[in-house]
Amino acid sequence: MRVKINDIARIVGVSPATVSLVLNGKPGVAESTRRRVLQATKALEEQSDLRRQLGTLKAGAICFVKIVRHGHTLNRDHDVFIAAHLDGLDEEARGLGYTVEVKAVDSAGRPGVEAALSLLGEIDAAGFVVLGTELDEAEIVALAGLDRPIVFMDTHFGSANACFANMDNCESVFEALAHFKAAGHREVGYVRSDTRVRNFRLRDLAVREASAKLGLPLAEHHVFSVDSTFDGAYRDMQRHLQTRGKLPTALFIVNDVTAYGCIKAIKEAGLRIPEDVSVIGFDDLPTSAMLDPPLTSIRVMNREIGQAAMRLLMRRIAGGPQTPIEKVEIGGRLVLRKSVQRVTGAPPE
């Protein structure tokens, strides 16, 4: 046993006896608690392994680089979302004897990621975690080509020769649409965004796939494209409501900020949430719990993604350039609130 039971118990918030039951495969523990204990155990074991691998290396600074390309997602509305990633990074780094420095690069209007390439080439850091939210694949590949240990967070390109730590968009979208189906909805719509964000494209694909698997046909007139900012989503949804017919009974919206703008437009059009249209968002930002009605949303495990990114980076630092490429996706959780209503008289599944 490479980690202590008391350490696992402290992290999960349960008694050492509960941890012992889980590790020994005994009954009497809720499945959700069992899963959390096993996840914490795995994370501590990985951290212990990394400490041994890093033992002969000099500890130092890790640089977290936030690269803004257009600002439609990396803006003030998402600061709290990014801060949670950073908390996970910092917590994991301190446990391994490293500190985290934060740098921001606004490369809007510049070709490629020249500013970021210059920054990463000049900073004296053991490695880099790059927030890749607004980067495309070519920009990721260019940064990954630097002879420095790098991990990209909040994005995922399967064909890129780079390490990624990201949310599991596919599983999360499926859970959201399955909840609509369980509530009796058979006409489900999707509010998407053309903003250049890889996670948005992954959600586009996931919605199509989940709709087909669940037997919820997605009609093209129930797909709405809007801007990803609050004001832009509000404006674009107003236009859709003026030119489209009746809304479906349920809408899955690509992220929470977009949902806020759409909800404002829907309410101003005289429609009620959830009586006329049920809504699910994605991100579970703090504001979602304070809306009227509170918004059901997919909670992204930002802290866990940050921790995973740091562990990936530490393995690259310890193992050198020959370390195998790793791509990690962390599942989310649907947080149920008041924005989804069961369809009256809907047939059972």
C-alpha cells in the first residue's frame, strides 16, 4: 500500500473504516462513496509514483499559460471556471514540490500564436500547462513542437501529437439528453455556437450521436446557432424566435453563458421555463444556481481536470521526450435544478 488510509479518508471526507471497507472490497458502502474513494486512492498513488520519479530532479516552477484568441469564451464571464482549473493545478503542483506561475497572452489579431511561442521559448520553467480553449489544431501542433514539456487543458484533438486533459463532452451530453428523455420529452432542440472552440464542436458531434442512440430525432429546424457571449446569444435567439416556428419542449444549450442570453430572450418572448420549454446548460457556473428558475446544468470537474493536467505534465518532466503521449478526459455530472419539467401525460420510456 503506497498511500495511507488516513490521507484517503481526509481527502474524500469519510472515516478510515469506510476507506478500509472499500479497499478490501467489502460491502456496506454507497456506490458513489466507493467510487470517490477509489478515485482518490488512484490519484494519491500516482502522486506518490511521481514523487519518486521526480526525486532526483530539481523542483521549480510550472507555468500556466492562458491564450486568448478571440475572447468569446475566455472572458470575464468564465474567470471563475478557469480559476477552478488553476486551483487543481496548484494543489497538485504543491504536493509534488512545484509552484505555479500564471501568464496571459492576448494574441487576437495576430497570425497563429506567435506571442505564445515567443513566451514559452523565453520563460525558465520546468514545464507548461496551456489553456487551449480558443486554440485550433494547427496552433496546438505548433506549440507542441517546442522542445519543452507541455500539456494542453480544456481542449482535445485526437489526431494531434500532444497531451490533453479535458472534460468528457460525449458522456456529459448523453446524460443531459437522457434526462430530457426520462422526463418525457420527445422533441429536443439544440442551441449551438459557431464560435471557434473545440469543445463546442465536440458537443455538436455528441448531440447528434446521443440523439440517435436515445431515439430522439434532432430536426434541423430545432438546431439554433447563436454567439457564445451573453449579449450575442440574447440577440441571436431573439432573431430565431421571430423567424422560427414553435420551440421544441426541451433545449440543450452549448454552455451556461449562452444559456443565460437565450433564456432572457425566451422569457421576453412570453414563454415560460420550464412550463413551455425545459432547458439544460453546460459548465454549471455559480450564476446557474441563482437564475429564476435555477438552471439544470452539466458540472465540469475543473479541479480534477487541473490535477490530471499536472500529473500528465509531471510524467513528461520525469520521463523526458520519449514519454508516451496521453489524452485524459474527465466525466462531468448533471446537476438537477428547476429548469426541466416532466411532460404531462408522457408515455413511459
